[in-house]
Amino acid sequence: MSEKIAVLGAGSWGSILANVLDENGHDVRLWSYNPKQVEELNTQHTNSHYIKNFTFSKSLVAYADMASAIDGVDAILFVVPTKAVRSVAHEVAGILTAKHLQPELIHASKGIEQKTYKRISQILEEEIPAANRKAVTVLSGPSHAEDVARHDITLITAASASPEAAKYTQKLFMTPYFRVYTNSDVIGVEIGAALKNIIALGAGALHGLGYGDNAKAALMTRGLAEISRLGTSFGADPMTFIGLSGVGDVIVTATSTNSRNWRAGDELGRGEKLDDVISHMGMVIEGLATTKAAYELSQKRGVSMPITEAIYQVLYEGKDIKTAISDLMQREGRSEF
């Protein structure tokens, strides 16, 4: 099948997903708020700030005007930072209403909205009227844009309350190197996608401090237990967290230098100040805001998340990282399960 698809957000992940769709023969419109980025994509077929040494398909067209990008599309893929999802969705809703469109909605953003603690799919459903959208599908899993760009083997999940919508998304993206599984657990997939960035910050910090593989394995394992506890408190399926959107995403994000959350944690572990890390990263570090939202959620719901709490204290209360680790290690002994 060949579909007309708008991809909103031309960062590393959004632009590479747009390229995958283009390679699959779809008519893809890649939207960015930055006119200079749009010009670079259309004239040089590069996105140098986000993806180094990669040439995009010449048939992939970028747009600075959102109305033009989404006019007549069959599906819209949101890949914007969490903090921008609501405002972008609101703008999209106005255009869809005016043009009487009802596309499939897909998102590949990973985070939790500050203060409201809403997941991305909830924001999209709130901002875009049901009359102007079909089902919402979440596309998530262990995937770095840099690896997908070089056609490395990648497996991810398309989750939706609508089995048909999940299968539709699966068909859009499937390639010999990019395999998509379907799932009905939207809550679990979104919670896993967001909270794994917290664990990546911690894993990077351990590396920066000089800790070895034992410590990193402990962090990822117990961190995943925290993610599962919070997710299941909202009704997520526990099995989701041993799948691609759980353990898979934790592994890839908490072990790779391609992860900006890992790199941020590594710099913090090496003694860099948080403001300096943010200023020179040049891209959104989703784990910072997610840590705050997850910690506050855990307090409200009475869910034990000691690792998340420790990282929150380091980021937002100025606690020394080594002291935070020592306090975690010296907590009272308990059963693993």
C-alpha cells in the first residue's frame, strides 16, 4: 500500500522515521518549525544538526507550513518533544477541523506531560476531536535513529486500543531491517517508553563515576521493576515490561552513547553542572522532565520508586550523586519480589 503521511517533528527520530516511510514508497511530508532546517532537507537532503553524515531520500519533502504538510493525509505521525505535543496537536486540530479530515494518528514521542502527568496518547485525544481522527497508535521500542539510518536490525512495537490501527501502522513501517510487532497495551508501552529515559540518566551517571557492569546491570534490573510498578498501578499489562517497550528499550537506552539521556548522565557523573549539560547537548533531554513527573506521580500514587527518587534528588534538590548511591545501597534489606 502507498499512503500519504505527515511526519511532525524533524529531529533525529522524526526525520529518520520519515525516511523509512519514504523508502517504503509512501508520500511523506516532513514538517519542522525551523525554516532553515526545512531548506537544508529539501536542497541538501541532510539534517546535519541531528543526524551526521547521512543523506535523506531525494523524494522526501520537508515543509515549514503545517497546513500544507497535513493537507489530505491518511496518517499523521507526531515525533515532537513532549513539552510541545499539546500545542502542536492543538494546531493540528484546527487544520483538521477546517479541512474536514480524519486521519490515523500515530506518535513516537516518549515522555509524560508536566503537571498533568498525561501520556502522549491522552494529550492527542484531548486536543484533537474524535470527529477529526481515527485511532491513536503508539510506535515505540529499542531504537536509535543512527542505527535505523544505517539499516541496522531494529524491532519495535505499534500499540493501540484498535487492533486494526496497530496493524495499519505495522504495515506502514515494516521493512527487511525494521520489524514492527503489534500490542494492545497502550499504557504499558507509553510508560515504558517514557521512564526508561530516567534509567538511562542513572546508567550514564554510573559510567561517568567509573562504576562497572555489575552496577549498571543492577540499575537496569531494579529500574525496570520500578517502571513496572508504576505502569501496573495504571492498569498496564506486566508482560509489556519484559517486551520490546520494557526491557528492550531500557537496554538500548541505558547502554549506548547514542542516547542523549545516557550522555547527559555520563557528564553529570563526571562532575558537569546540570545547566551546562543542558546548554551544550543541543537536543531535548526527555529524561530530565520525565524524572520530575515520575517522582511526583509515585508520591501521589504511593508507588515505591527509590531509584527514580534518588535521581530526582540529584537533579532537582542538588544531592551529591555518590551520596545518593550510598543511600540507595544502605536501605533496609527486602525481598526481591
